[in-house]
Amino acid sequence: MSTEYQLVCGMEVHAELKTASKMFCGCKNDPFHAEKPNTHTCPVCLGMPGGLPVANRTAIEWTIKLGLALNCKINLFSHFDRKNYFYPDLPKGYQISQYDQPFCYDGVLETDAGAVRIRRIHLEEDTAKLLHKTVDGKKVSLVDFNRSSVPLIEIVTEPDIISPEHAKAYGKTLRQIMRFLDIADCDMEQGGMRLEANVSIRPVGQTELPNYKVELKNINSFRFLEKAVAYEMERQACELNEGKTPIQETRGWNDNKGETFSQRVKEDAEDYRYFPDPDLPPLRFTAEQIEQWRAELPELPAALKQRWQEMYGIDTKYADVLSEEKEGASWADQLFAAAQKAQLNPNAVANAVVNKKVTAAVGDSVQQVLAAFTALHQTANVDEAELQHTIDAVIAENGDAAAQYKAGKVQILGFFMGQVQRKLGKKLDAQLVKTALEKSLS
């Protein structure tokens, strides 16, 4: 792509909350493990006349907790809206969502690639699932309503993402936080977390937003997201260089072809005719409620890694690996505390675990891991005369190498250290061997 352009990208991420029941009815919230289609349903989530919704309190609380974790402001007054459109997976002809007063707004998420501002987080119901199959030789589309009305949060960012790598880092960091909060599994293969990127480009140095954007929709892999954004930058640059303005549309990603493809012309908010849902009362919160929920937040990954660095001296590269999942982070936290208590270097232990120098898995006894680490680093005692005799023999056997060392090729010392240890058949203190070799070779 021409270096004359820079990326302007915001993201919309949908994630299904793992509450026990659905968003507006009492049906079981488990669409991925239902024995058969259309079994976790009722008149409300099937959109039948007379079915009245009742909001899921836990889903609302979890949405606000995510907002607090992302440094958002919280609306003390909020309500649900109807988003009107017609599609086979939407039985009512509208989706219950939020428009002008979402639960959370004006937040920020720090990533390794840079900060991303959060515009809003709102709560809505998921749609049913379309299944495209062949029945009796005919291609048909079937509808499974087990997913209909599952609680779905949508996190919308400002257009702060400046590279495909930044988009990937944002998505991964967001998923990690939701898993630490234990509010969503974010199973991307099943559709439990869906990524959408609004992509446009502008000349380098320009500060005004472009007059178009292309939505890359329903991407289910961070790798696909990175590739799709990069491809779209190239495609749009070609059009701009030809004097064209890219069409404002929704596009998908075909990984087999390595390219995006047009799906439909993108709607504007006005097309959905939002209005407050008359079946659901507005919601009011107190500042005390919000602070209580803030106090219940667990230690999040960024704070955890900072504490590890301050308390145990854990390098970022090891902390990133060991804090990726909540269960693994809790286990690593116990391991570091036990290592420090046993007067072992926690960072060296982290190095051994991450680089698989010791066999360790989440759930293993930390004492067994530390015992393996100690055995790995345990050195044998050696008689000084025996060590010197072995060094003399190794130097005599490798006269050419000794001459190279004396000529200034000091890195060959590592070869001599390995030969001494091999001849003795023992693991010795490296510094002890090095000092004795340097003296003999000088």
C-alpha cells in the first residue's frame, strides 16, 4: 500500500454473556450445547404475540462491571430501545437494544499497541441463528431460536486504531478482560465473540475523518481480523489513487481467497427507527450501587502484571504468557509467592515454566514445580584438584581451540565449559568452571 495513507479504524465487538437465563425471558442460556434446535425457547424469545420481556438483572450488572473495568462513565438513568429491521433471524421484526442512553460511555482500554477510547457499551439481545443446509436435495435456510434473546454486549470504540496489529491487540486485550471478569467465555469459533472493524484510510498528516467507512463484519478470529484490515487498506488505497471514493458498505472476509467481499450497502442509524421499548421500564441506578460494583471487580491483567513486576521482578514477556487466562494467572501468582518464600528467584522460575525447562501445567502443585526447578539448577560439588586435572586434559585435547582463545576469540570459552562438564559427567557451578578455565587458558 502507498505510504501516503494511514489507517482510521474503530471497532464494534459483540460478546455473549454467560448468564444462566436469557436476556428477556427465563429460557436456558446455553445455545452451543443444546441437544436439538429450538428447545430453549418460549413465547417471548420466539416473538409470539402477548409475550412480554423482563430484563435480566445479572446481565445488566455484568455490563456495568465491564464498563467500570474499561474506565467508562456510567449512566445512572438508562433504558432499552427497539431497533427495527426485518430479517429471518429476528422473530419480532425488531431487536431490543440501546441507543441514546447506553449503560456505559467514554472509557479507554490500554493495549501494548496503544490506547483505544471506548465510545459506548450497551446491552441487547442476540438474534436467532440461520443454518444453510440441503434437505431432500434442495438448498434451504433453517432457523434455530436457541440463541434468540441471549444477552449480548456491544463495545464500540472511537476510530483510534492505527494499524492491523493494533486492531488485533485491542481484540485480544478486551477478550482477556471479559474472561477475567468471568462474564463471557468469548468462544470465537462458536460465535460467542464477534469482531467488526470500521475501516477507512486518509492521507498521512490529515486530521479530518474520511467521508466514508467500510464495515468488516462478523470476523471470528484475531488473525483474520488483522489480515482483513490490512487487505482493506490496500483495496481502499487503490480506489483512492484512481480518484474514487470507496462505497460505504458492509464486507465479509474470505480467508481462502485472502480478500474481503461485498455483502450489502451499510445502513445509517436512521434506517433502524429507534424508539424506547414500551414493554420495559427505564432503569435508574445510584452512585452507591456503582461504587459497590466497582469494589467487586477482580484484579485485572494490567494491574496483576504490574504487581508481579514490583513484588517479584517478573519480566513482561513472561507475565504476558502466564496472565493470559484467569486460572493460569491465579496459579502463577501462587507459584511466585511460594518461590519467594523458598528464597528462589521468581523470575527465574517464570522463565523455566514459560520456556518449558521444567514440566509444569496449570493445576500442578506449586511445590512440585519448585522442586523440579531446584533439581534443574542444582550443581554437584567437585574436588578442586579433580576439576583442574579435567581442565588440563580438555585443553591438551583441544590445542587449536586453546590457541584461538589466546588469539582473542573469547567466545570459544563456552565450548571449553561444555567439554569440562561432559568429561566430569556432573552439572557444576558455571561461574566456578569459567573462572578456573580463564586462569588455565591465560
